[in-house]
Amino acid sequence: MRVGLTLYGDIDERSGGFRYDRKLLQGLRAAGDTVELVELPWRRYPRGLLDNASPRLRDRLDVDVDVMLQDELAHPSLLRANRQLPYPIVSIVHHLRASESRRLSPLYRAIERRYLGTVDGAVCNSTTTRDIVTGLGVDPGLTAVAPPAGDQFDPDLDDGTIEHRARERPLRVVFVGNVTPRKGLKTLIEGLSAAETDVKLTVVGRSADERYAAAVRRSVRREGLADRVDLAGELSEEELETVLRSSHVLAVPSRYEGFGIVYLEGMSFGLPAIASRAGGATDVVTDGETGVLVDPGNSAAIAGALTRFDADRDRLASMGKAARRRYESHPDWRETTARVRGLLEAVAALEVIP
């Protein structure tokens, strides 16, 4: 097949969504497909909507392909252009913006519904995402759940290592993600402060929202946690691997995750996860088995989870081993690519039916 891939920004950026797109591109090419990459400039939401009046954008998208993949995050720029394009379109939906924002959710939902009305199918990273997408009008028969693989590190780890680490003190927790309101770091810090135990937290990630990051630093000082919270910032892959290997629990209590590849990456190190019930994390984290699910913003539930992990090291070890098994059973990139290719072939075939 001749496949296109349209996205905002540079495909070599580090976030999980870009890694997914990059791995998909590599997998399609390895399967014998040709893939033409269309990288559009990053836009703030209102500016992206203005792109729809630009004939230059339409020209940029005029490529010779059998089917076009579009990263849904670029949807503001594609609403109008999609209706004029000569090829079928499949959207890659990592998560919908309407699921992130509370105040502007109705507006985002209306715009994303309109965008999804211009595509012929959708690749979804979780069953939760698929349910939302089909609820916004995409034909369920033209969707595929194709989760990302969490094999960024794929460490060599056995049950004995997980068991031995579980006995070490103090309890070491790691947060990995951009420091933004959606990721729930302030809630985690509040939970850490309320936990009836000695817990050390390492925060790994760049400050994508400086105002929020400043609020996080104030919370750490106000709660007297400066000696227990390490705001490590963005780390290299090797440095992050070292932190994950030495931690006991991964905690990212996001307000919403379309999938949450970070949970799976933590599980590769035998780390049970503290994750939000909202969104696709439930595809990966089984409450009480491979981690703990909490309601968004519930710092008391986080405090309770941390206290129980510290008090019951047998349970911590058991859940760590279950987390590792969950990682080992997860689809790899080859299977994910195969699911996407199957959908692309089906959508491309629709165009040749008389």
C-alpha cells in the first residue's frame, strides 16, 4: 500500500504519541508499504482552526497515497481540508481533547465530532478511546484497537529481583510525565503528604506548564516535603531507566489518559501502578492485581494506597510480579502494526467498490 501519515510537529519528538506514530511508520515500511510523511507546523488550537482557510495547507496534503493516516491531535487544521482530499482517511486517536478539558469540553467535543465526521475509520489505542470515538459517530466496524507496546526499555528482570527490591526501605515512588495539570502531580504530592509512612518520590518530566510547575514547587515547600520529593526534571533514557529499576511503585494519577503507556513501561520493571480510573489506564492496570485505580483528584485514596504498599511488602512484591507478567503478555509493535494494516486495507478497499 501507499500510505500517508499526517501529524503536527516533528515525528522524532519524545512523547508517547510521537513514539507510537514513529513505531507505526517503521512497522508499515518493514511490512513493505511506502509511507509518505506530512509534518505540519505545531499550532495553538485557535490558530489551527484558521488553517482551514489556507489553500497552502490543502496543497501540502495533496499527496499520492491509497490511504492517509492522520494523528488526531492535528484535527484543528484538518476539519475543512479533509472534505476536499482525494483519498480515504484513517485517524489515529491517542486521546480526545474533549476528554482532557472540563471548562471547554463541550466546544472541543463539537469540533472533534465534526472532524471525525470527515474520516473513514479510526485507530484507537484503547477500548475506552474506541468507545468514545464510536460514540462520536465513527462506524464501529471501521475501527481497530491497536495499543502501543511498552517496550521502550524491555529490561531483563526476574521474580527474585522484584521480591528482593520489595524489602528495601524506604518506599520509593516515581512519577513520569510532563508537569501539567492533567497528569495529577499536585494530587500525588497531597497524597504523599497525607500518607502514614515514609515515602520518597522522584518526579521525572519537563515543566510543560510553568505556572502549574510553580504551584507544584510551592506545594512541596508548604507540605514540608523538600527532603522527600526530588523534582528531577527531564532525564536521559539511561537515567530514567536507572530510576525505574530502583523504584517500587509508579504513580501517575492523571485526570485522564487515552491509554497511558507509562504504566506499561513501569510494569516492565515490575512496578505496580497508581493510576486514574478515568480513561484507558483500565486496559492496563487491574485494580488490586497490577496496581491501584483511584478517582481523579482523590489524594486520600493515593495516601491509602501508598500506606498499604509500605505496610505490606509481600503484597508489594506480589503485585510487582503480576505487573511484570502483564507487561510480558501485552501485544508487541508487530501485532499493533498488523491490526492497523488490516484496517487500512479495509478502508482503502471501500474506495474501489462501485
